[in-house]
Amino acid sequence: MLLQTSMTAFLPPNLLSLFAARPPVPYLPPVDEGKKALPPYSGLSAYISQFEDPATVDYSKVSGPVETKEKRAARLQQEHEARARARIAKELEKCAFSLLIIRV
């Protein structure tokens, strides 16, 4: 039969103090501030005059043209190809002599 000893028995006093029981938190009764006067509930009708009239708003200026997935993919493909062509042209300028082909 194994004797059960707690690991805290082997700790130094400064660490044992971390496991010591603390006094309970004292009970304080809730603070009674009285009932606060809240403003009455109101709807949105008081604020409708502050919104813009939908008939006068030009939505084309608010949001730009919408790009579909297909158009975006095509645009990105073209941009990628243009970057690749520019990179290849730059590499060709660097190593022009290595591209000479000698036919016999």
C-alpha cells in the first residue's frame, strides 16, 4: 500500500504560502441608488427626417462598379501575364549573350 503524501509537503515556505487558504471575501449588501428615471421608448420615426431621400441619392457614386468573379479572374490573369512578360524581357536584356544560338 502506497502512502499518499502531498507534494506541497516538500516545498519551501515561500512556495507553501502560495497554497495557504485565504480569508473569505466579506459580504457587502448591494448599493441601493434608487430607481433611475429612464427616457421613454421611442421609435425611428423621429429620426427619419435626418436620412437622405432614396430618390435623390446617386448610388453609382456611392459604390463603384461591381466586378464579377469571372472578370476578376480574367483581370488577374492578364496582370500576371503582363508581369511575367516584363520579367522575361528584363532577364533577356541581362543575359543576351547566353541566348545566342550558333548553327553550323
